[in-house]
Amino acid sequence: MDAYIHAVMEKNHVPGVAVAIVRQGKIERITTYGVADLESEAKVGPETAFQIASATKLFTGTLVMLLVQEGKIGLDDPISKYLPDAPEAWKVITVRHLAAHASGLKDDPEDQNDAAASVAARYEAAKKGPLAYTPGERSEYALTDFVVLTHVLETVTGERFEELLKRRIFQPLGFSCTRFDHAVQDGPVRVADVIPRRATIYRFENGKHERLWFLYPAHTYAAGGMFSCVKDLARWAVAMDEGTLLTRETLATAATAFKLNDGRAGEFGVAFGVSRLRGHTTLGHSGGGALADVLRIPDQKLSVIVLTNEQRLLPLLAPNIASLYMPPWPAVSEPGIPDADPALTATHRGVVEGLMQGTLDPAVFALLAKELLLPVLRSFGTPGNALLPPLRKLVLLEDHKVGEPGKRVYRAIYGKDTSLRWTFGLDAEGKILDLSYEWE
């Protein structure tokens, strides 16, 4: 693990990292590397507070399930049960829809820009807009879902979301460095609380480090913005193993992927991202790229927590480290399906490798993807970034050519036995419309 982290830090110019390994309800290891702040040269320690961005949802999911466990809310209750003034079009939206990013509520840029707005005010604004899609039709990562979910939680309990977290999770688990900074933009000035031992966020750009801040309005706190340290997150993982907060049955419910209207599994359970690693179900969340990458494998009682202060990283760190503790998955030796278009596969291999190397070819992308997708993909690529071993083999698993858009799915095998599943969405000419990956 040390060799892997050192290689990632060197190749990606990462100033500081903190890692915790929790197994069978015990903190097996906390290791810190590098510096939290390049100006003061303060070293990273177990209580260094990193901004964990969207990984805040780990605690939102825990809080929701605590209230479910106590019978105060029901996951499959319509939110109109708790918000009687909800619009008629919202009557079929449930608490589970909100927590699984499947509600159909349309994101509003003001949710991110209106720093002074209250949760109730943003809820009122959301009520005025149409649904973006039929609830349950798809799972689409969104912020408004969690703003409305916050309003449900505050309405049911009569407490502010932040106070609920403190009283129900932070204080019982003895947290010492988890909080929000209440940052606001006041004209040209940004004002925020002092966060003891705060790690500065950086982005390596044009051969040098730049300081970077993420500003989360208070009404979005259920979705992101929290600062936490590896020690506190490890205590949360221990509580998940021991059932201190949630029973085994409750946690299993939280880790069950939402079933979409057509029967497919969505990407989220109750605020937790749900996936697979070496054939095992995982839950967790990343944030800000890989400012935070938290992964739990429930049936192994294994949790890996990785915090960094470099914004341009893909969240591959925790799964790679967790793989060191798990045997290979036998499926990596399966042959796949016959490939009728090896030239297209070669192009896609170039994309998979280029994503990690920062060498993507714009010519293989559709026009809209060049404008919207390609800049995002390029922001995570650094030559020799060491996030994954070298790509050894690309195996075709699915090839759908009926209708538009088409789709190709591959198993990418890195090094000896690390495996990712890549899905390419294609237009009628075979140009890439979208691209996603998931662990197997």
C-alpha cells in the first residue's frame, strides 16, 4: 500500500494523503503521507481535516437510515406525507427516490450559487419547476434531490440538518474534527469558520500547484461540503461493522441499489454509491474527484478510507487498496464475446489508456462530447499517473448496434488481476457520445 500511495503522489503531484484500514470492527491501520499545506509545510496527521465534498453523503445516508430504523420516516413513503404542500406532480416521489438520485427533480443552478438561501427557500423554488423525468425512470446524480431530502429531515425532526448530524452521529461516535466551515462569498471576499488542521486543496496546472476551494451553500450540506479527518471516518466505519448506529438489516437496506422502473438496478442505495469489487457488493462514496474516497465491503467487514488534497484524481484509490486485501475475481479469465470490429476495439483501447495518460484523441468523440465530456476526461489524465497498473487486455462483453445510440461494454484488465468495466455510448457513426466505468 505504501508503494502504491507514494507512486500516485509522485506521478500526480499530490501534496498529502491520509489512509485508514478498518477490518472486523477494528482500526487496523492509519497512515499519513506528505503535507497538508504547501505554504506552512504542515504535515498530514490523523486529525488533518480534508474537505470531503460529496462523500458527505455517507453521513446523510447514515442519518436517513437512523430515522428509518426508528420509524420516523419510511423509505417508500411519498414525500407528500411529510411535505403536504408538495406539488401534485411530486405525489409519486418517495424518500427513497430522493436518496437514490431518482426523483426526477430538476437541478437548479441557484442551488449552488445562492449561498444565502435557506433550505425552505430552495424547496419553494424547486416546487415551481417541472420534473426533468418520470420519478424512478433513471438514476441521475443531482443536487436538488438532497436539498429536498434535507427539508424532509428537518420537517420531520424539527431540527436543522447540521444539528441532527452532530447529535445523532458525531457526538455519539466521539468525532473531533468533522464539521462544516459555513463559507460564504461576500462580494470579492470569502468568509468562513476556522477549521483546525485544515488541509489546503490544490490543483496541479501548467507545471505548478494552484490553491482551490469548493464553496457549498449551507442548504446543500446534505450533498457535500463537510470537512473530516481519517480518524473520524475510521470511527464511522467501526460503528458500521459493530452495528453501533445501524443494525445489520438497516445497513443492508441502505446498501441495496434502487430498482428503476424498468427493473434495472440504479447506481445508488440510500445516499450510498453501490457497486462491485472482485465480485463483492460495495458501498461508499467519493468526493471532489478523490479528495475523499471511502469504500466498504460489508461481507468482508473491510473499509478503506483515502483522503487527499489534490483535486485532479479519479476515485480509484480506495478500490485499488481494498483489492490488496482480497483474492482475484475468477471472471478476469473469461474470454468475452466474438469481436466483429477489432479496429473499433483498438480505438476504444486508446481511449481507456489515454484517459489515464492525458492523451485523448478528440477525433474519436462526437461533437457534443468534444464540448462537454472531453474537457472533464482530460482534467483527470496525467502521464504515468500510477492510479492503475498498465492495461494488459481489453475484452469485449457487450455490443449493441440496434437503434441509436449504440453501446459497447468492455472488461479492462490492468496488471495481473485488476478489472474495470468500461461502457461506451456511440452515435450512428461510431463516435463516442459518453463514457463510464465501474469496478467489477
